[in-house]
Amino acid sequence: MSATAGAGLEAAVGVHAAAGLAPRRLRFLVLALAYALLVAACLGSLWAAGELSLGRNPLANLLKSIGEFARPSFVDLWTGAERLEYRSDDGTLLRVENRREAEAGFLAALGRAAWVTFQIATLGSLLGALLALPLALATARNLHAPRALAAPAKGLLDAARAIHTLVFGLLLVGIVGLGPTAGILAIALHSMGTYGKLFAESVETLDMAAVDAVRATGATPAQVFFQALLPSVLPQFVSHHLYVWEFNIRDSTVLGLIGAGGLGLLISEAVSLFQWSRLATLLLVVVALVMVFDALSRRVRQALL
């Protein structure tokens, strides 16, 4: 092929590529414009309803809150007053408190609550993953499950993903009562929807040649799953599980607000009593839990690569 002909071919390919790119850019611009209009509609409706107000003295309130959060309550373990007197308006002594001993008791309760929160997230995540796996296999398009099985499975996963964990928690507290069991089940039911979607997408990215080769030998569905499908998607499954597990550690702290136990109960008490220094300590513990788990899960994911 001559240089002229080669240049002409490259030019033709470039024109064809540009022609294909133009409609995609146009579609993107249309979607971006639709998104901008949606944001403008949200802001406009809230502004018209007077719902965008920052309240009275927002700057003063912010500075006051920052000042109270700047001294988390755990520092009282070393610097707290050993004889703190509480008096009425007329000077009558109501009670005397040793702040160091009180904070030591609070930190002990915080440690127990953090362990309960971790238990709720861990057991709920595992149960959600186990419930989601068969549903994910039914909804994965490349496995060609019967429509009578795939459609209900997809509907169940969509419904579980759409309903917030807190809503499940409110319902389950009424059914099984207060305590971690309601939190575990709430985490499991919502996580089932997330796991199902992630697991199904992992299966759909598979090269089906290996799966079909095992099927061709006359293997049973269980043998196909354990010998061909599971080894290929296991690293992705573990990665998804770690991600959702980490998210559920954050989510499980909220469940304590409705009686599922754990850190959420202490957070609710601190907010109700306006104990911002203790709330600061609780939030630091939540952040530390997530950071430690994130570091550990990153090491696990790297080991799987």
C-alpha cells in the first residue's frame, strides 16, 4: 500500500471515529443539561418554600459547636476534676462527681458498645451475602436462569436495595424486639440487595468458555459452580464483601438510635443531653473503626490480586 493510500485510509478511519463520537457527545450534553435542570428545580422549589434558611446566628452556633467538639470527653480521664460540684440556683449542693471516674465508666461502656456495633455489622454482612448469592446467580444474564426464577429474584433484590436499613430496623424492632438481633437482620436484608447486584455483575463479566467446558463434561450444576464459576469470581466476591462490610460498620451505628444497641444508643443519649464533648469522643471511635477496617481490607484485597 502506498503512503498516499495509507494516509487516505487513516483519514477515513478518523472521520468515521469522529462521526461516531459526535452523537455520544451530544447525548452526554443532553444528559448534563437535564441534570442541571433537575438541580435547578430542586434548588428553586426549596428556595420558594423557604427551606434553604441557615437558621438564626449560624456562625455563632458553628463556633460554639466547634469549641465544644474541640475537647472530646476522653481527655477528662487525665484532666477532669476529681471533685466537681453541682449546685442549684440558690447554691444548694446537689451532688459531687469525680469526672475521671465517670469518664472511665463511660469509656468502658463505649468499648462494649463498639464491640456490639462491630458484631451487628459483621454478622449482618455475612448473612446478607449468603442470602444474596443464590439470587445473584438467578439474575446473572449470562447464566440464563428461567425467567420465572430470574424475575422474582431481581424484584426481591431491587426491593431490598431500595428500602433503607433504618426502615428495616424500625420494622424488625417491632417484630423481634430491642437488641442486636434486629440490627443484624436489618443489615442483612438491605445488604442482600447490594450484594446481589454486585455479585451478579461480577458473574456477568466472566468468560463463559471455561464454564461451558465444564458443563460439556456432564458436570452437575453444583460441580459447575464450585469448579468453574466460583474460582473465577471469588476474588471479586471477597472484594465486594469487604466493601459492603465496611459500609455496614458505619450503617450499624445508626441502628442504635432505634434500639438495636451499640454505638448508636450512646450517640442518641449524647445528642439528647447535649453532651457534645462525649459525642466528639463517640464520633472519633466511629472514624477509627472505619479507618482500621479500611486498612485491613485493603491488605486483604492486595493479597488476592
